Amino acid sequence: MILTVTLNAALDITYRVPRLHPHTTHRVTEVAERPGGKGLNVARVLAALGHRTVATGFAGGGTGEALRALLAQETAVTDALVPVGGATRRTVAVVDAGTGDTTQLNEPGPTVSPTEWAAFLGTYRELLGEARAVALCGSLPPGVPVDVYARLTRAAHAAGVPVLLDTSGEPLRRGLAARPDLAKPNADELAALTGSTEPLRAARDARRRGAHAVAASLGADGMLAVTADGAWQATPPRRFAGNPTGAGDSAVAGLLSGLVEELPWPDRLCRAVALSAATVRAPAAGEFDATTYQELLPHVVVTDRPAVA
Ligand SMILES: O=P(O)(O)OC[C@@]1(O)O[C@H](CO)[C@@H](O)[C@@H]1O
């Protein structure tokens, strides 16, 4: 199975409003609730691609119960979430129906106690015994050590399991030091990490900081990968309008499924880019439009890039 870790899971709420105007009251025309947090989105897409997928992390309170009920109803993902005393956070995406722009409001999440953290580590180590790959995804809830992704990467490697890391800020910086097999930052996260807004230079720099390979999601410009075997950029055939929430998570699912299926890098990138665009076309975070995915896959263009300066 493939294991995903979402330490700061979320009940994802998507509100659609006719027009978003700060300082005014809005009448919401559509509401959607989904089990979210990056790793749960990745898990849902992996399961839809036909991979046996187990999701762990923390869930608690009424929001945690709602999240788990939706996970069981709507997905084929196996729930291995560890109970936490505080309530799982909500994240709210407000979609402006006029412009299509999305505004995201993410709560901090529940504080995790040392006992809860120890329980999680026990579950994680047990699950690694069955995992073919693990994705470590998203922000950290309060109470979790900032070098957690480095620790979880070392534990996975000790069990012979490859790691994909998708996070930002200090947890990313610290996580890279443990040499994950692949890091998947977006353009902003990459720029914040390296100080460079030139993606190729920044991705090479991120790789030098420890990751064996770096695949950066670049929105409409697709995905750029710098690896030991070469560097490539995969670009979608056209721009897509829609809600981009979760598009990066679908890309992670594409990369991870490609890794366990041992696809060549260019094919992994095509899958990631097509899934990402198909997610922008779907109404709620963490879902993808299967028809768009199938249509786009053969039309993603891959070009070689220089792996070293
Ligand atoms: O606060 P984090 O953990 O960085 O991101 C959480 C989040 O915004 O990311 C997903 C989209 O990528 C949403 O499902 C989720 O709510």
C-alpha cells in the first residue's frame, strides 16, 4: 500500500459566492465539505487511480468525526488516523464565481500532546512495515516538533520505504536535511526556501540541500523536475480556469503512483501535470475530473532541461 501522512488534517469547506468584496456580507450560493489537509487529498486521488492507500495523521472532535465519516463514505482510503483530544481544524476556500479566484483561510489545528505524538509514532512505524512509499504532507499542528519530517523520513528510510515530502517553511528546510527521495514544493515555497524566483536555479539549489530529486509545481507552467537522472519540464497544452485548491496534492499523487509503478520520470511528470489540471476543473478541493485527466494526458509536453548549471 501507499501511506500518506496528514498531521494537520482539515475539514475542507468550499464556499462559492457571486463576488468577493472585503468589508461586506456575502450570501454563499454553494457549500461543499470534504476530508482535507494535503495528505488526505493525495490519498483520495491515489485511491481513485486504483492504488491501495492508507491515511494516517491526527483527527479529533466533531470536525474530526465529520472528516472520518466523509472519508469512509466518499473514498476507498483506509483510515488509520490517530485520535487527538482537540478538534480537527477547518480550512475554508472562498471561490469568487465572477473571477474564479480562490481565497483560502486555514485554521491552525489542535494542539498535539506528547502522549498523542507518541501514539502517532507507534502507528506510523507499524504502517511503514506494509508501505511501498510514504507521502509526508502539509503544515504542522501546534505541539509537533518542527523537525518532525526529518524524523519521519529517517524512520521510513530505516524501514526501506521511499519518502515524498510536500511541506513549506521551516519543516521543509529541516526535512530536506534527512534526504527525502523527492520534495514537491510549489513556486512560492521554493522561492522562500532558496531566495531565488528562477525555478530551475531554485530547484537545483533545493536538491543540493538534501532531496534526491525535486519536482516543483509551477501552476500554469506545469512541473519542473531536477533529478539524478536528468531534468525535465512538463507543460499542460493550455491554461485551465477553476479552483486550484488541491491541484498540487493531485500532482503529488501522480508522482508517487509513478514512483511505485517505476515509470520513467517524463511519464510521472505527465501524469502529475494532467492530474493537476484535472483538479482545477473539479468543483471541490481534492477531487479531479476524470475525463479531463484522460483527455489531457497524451497532450502534456515534456522538454529536457539542464540538470546542473
Ligand atoms: O495548511 P496546510 O496544511 O499547508 O494546507 C491545508 C490545505 O489548504 O491544503 C489543501 C490543498 O492543498 C487543502 O485541502 C487544505 O485545507
